Amino acid sequence: MNCNKEKTIDKCVIAARGGMTLLSQDEINKIMNMGKGSVQALFRKCCLAVLNCDAKEDDAMAVLSRFPDFEVKLLPRERGIHLEFVNAPAAAFVDGKMISGIRDSIFSVLRDIIFQSSEHNDGNFDESTLSGISNMVFEMLRRGEVYQFGKEPNLVVCWGGHSINKVEYQYTKNVGYQLGLRGADICTGCGTGAMKGPMKGASVGHAKQRIFDGRYIGLTEPGIIAAEAPNPIVNKLVIMPDIEKRLEAFVRLGHGIIVFPGGVGTAEEILYLIGLLSHPDNKDNPYPFIMTGPKESEEYFKQIDAFIRYALGDEVAELYEIIIEDPEKVAKHMIAGLEKVKAYRTQKQISYYFDWELVIEEAFKFPFLPTHENMLNLNLNRNQPVNELAADLRKAFSGIVAGNVKEFGQTQIKEHGVYKIQGDKELMERLDVLLQSFVEQGRMKLPGSKYTPVFEVLT
């Protein structure tokens, strides 16, 4: 180990595993050529986040500053790629050997950051069309080996904040446990808090039921991986290029969604899902959607529900169910919902493992860049279709998430000041109340972290 303040491992070389084990010489050459410049910088940042997965921070730039001497190098070998690490965080190692789960996640980073970039350069992905984006999402998930062909619908997506208290965290574990007892697999954003708890609970439920092939799928993105570094339970990690493709992966891969308490990121996810499910072409496609938390979080869900009803109308509340302080009821209702999903997809001959039929409009597909101009120009007015307003509200929350934890957003705030958000007067007043409640409840940053607002709602 070196003498830096942070404990590190001077040097370590690991061999490829998983999908990166068997590569052609052409693929190896492409990876070596791609692993330079900006892609190399992104690869280094994502690798460091994975190695630093137990850190108690959610600031991408802070993670990088703590390990300024960290390096990762690609080493070509006849049948694949080896990786050499210099000054890697010691917490990722046991007796000098990298923890197995972290090692698997590292090669997921190699696959999704560098190998996929080479595929993109070769024109194998078309991000200019709606169908091309869906094909890209499908292909990235396939290479991530998350599909289980022929398996009946059992994958429950769990959304919620990484900044939750101990009571809420325990509740997410209890719900996960009840789901695991009923054979459900878990997919989350792969980080801490409400993304870790359901996996941890489900792993115990699976163990009791002697389920040894449970899936704990983590879907993340490069811009947020430091804030939501993969927790140790994740056994299938996929890094999507941006939040829009990450959200599409969640809803097409999953069979139902449970939302736990969270902050602006969770609100973004809720609005995304409501925007999709409220589209007329999706009305017959069953999609169980439950919001839940302990009794201490009841007020949080009342605030979310009230804002949604005001902004989008009471009708959209029919798309979700709110269950407070009852993990067993949540699990039972979700499993009942999954039976409806199975019946519908069987009748329509839709694949169990990827929902191609779900309609996702352009406003939810193409990446939103949270510049100050784009944030100010969002159409946050109620005189438009529900799904269109949901799309722009989703973008507003997405921009705040970027300002809170993503490097691009943090740079924008540092250079130009806080994001300004404008729209209908009463809608903005209600939005400001909701956002301020997130601040007061400590849902913007990890517990114990001081929060400096990155937004101003013009009322």
C-alpha cells in the first residue's frame, strides 16, 4: 500500500470474466483503440466508483479527488482483455485479492463503456430513431446477460432514494424479503438505500426457499454511478448511456414496479412511468405499480399523490396503488399483478423478458441535456396533454438530479448558478413546496451531508 491518506493497493492485474472472456482479435484491437481519450477518462471514473462502492458519499468529483493517483490500464491478451489497476481503493480487496462481485462489475464497466462504444462507432446502434433506441437498449441488456428466456414474469423493479433513513431502509428490506419468499427477482438502480434494501431482503427470502439463481439486476448510467455505485448484492450490472435509456430498460425489462420513499430522482421515475402508462396505446397493457413505505413515510406519499393529482389529474391516480406499513400486502398485490402480466403477454404472444409493445414517445426517448436554457424553457403548463406535461416535469426533476450528483450538472451550476424553473403560477408554487419538503426531509443528499440547493422555482 502507498502512503496516501486513503488506503490503496499499489498494483493489481485481473483477468476478464463473463462476456468479456472470449473475444476475437478484431474485438480486442477495437477495444484497445477505443480505450483512449474521453472514453478512457469515463472508464476510469466508472471503475473507481465500482471499486469504491462502500463509500458514504454521493459526489462524483469528490470520489475522483480522493484517489487522484488511481489508474486503470487495458492489457491485450490472446483471448481477451486483462486490467491493471494502480492505487486502487483497498476496500475493494480481501487479503490482496479483489472481491469477486466487484471484479464482475468491473468487467461490466469494460463491456458497457468501452466495448459498447466501439460497437457504436461501427454503426451497430442507431440512436436517431425510436426503434433504434429500443434495439440498443435490448442489445445492451442481452449482452449484460440479464434475460432468462422462457422464465415466467417475476422481475420486480424497485425505485427509491439512496438518501433514506434507517426505518425506511429496514422497510425496503422487509418488502424485498416478502417478494423473495414468493420467488420474485429484483431490479434496482443498483445503489444504496432503497436500491440495496430490497435486494438484501430478497436474498434472504430466496435462501429460505432454496432459490439459488436469483437475479439482482442493477441498471445505472455513467453520470450517476458515483452517487449510486453498485451495491455488493448486484449480480448483473448494466451501465446504460443515459437516464432515458436506463428508464426504458427498467420498464421494458421489468414486469412491475414498486416505489419506495426518495427524492427528486424518485419523483422523476414516477413521472416517467405515469407519462408512459397514461398514453392511450398503453392502457390495456397491465403494469402493476405500487408506492409504499413505513408509516413514518406516509406524509411523503401524500405529498407526491397530491402533486400528481393536481398537475396531471385525478384519473392518473388509477395507475398506481399506495400501501403504507404492510410489506406482505405489497408482495401479495405485486405477485397478483404479475399474474395479469403473464396472462396478457401469453395471450398477445409478447415475450416475457422484454416488453416490445410498450409505447414510449419521443419526449421520453431522446436525452435531455440539463443546460440552464433548456431547464428554463421547459413547458410546465397544465394546458397540454397529461403525458406531455409529465414528460417536461420529468425533465425538470432530471435536471435537479444532475445538479445534485452528476458531474455535468455540477459543472453547470458552478459556472452559471442555480437552475431556474418557470411555468404556471400555481403549479410552480406546488412544485416548490414539494421540492422544499425533499430538502427539509434530507432527501436530496446522503444523511449527514449538507445540501446546497441547485434550483430556484420562479413563482
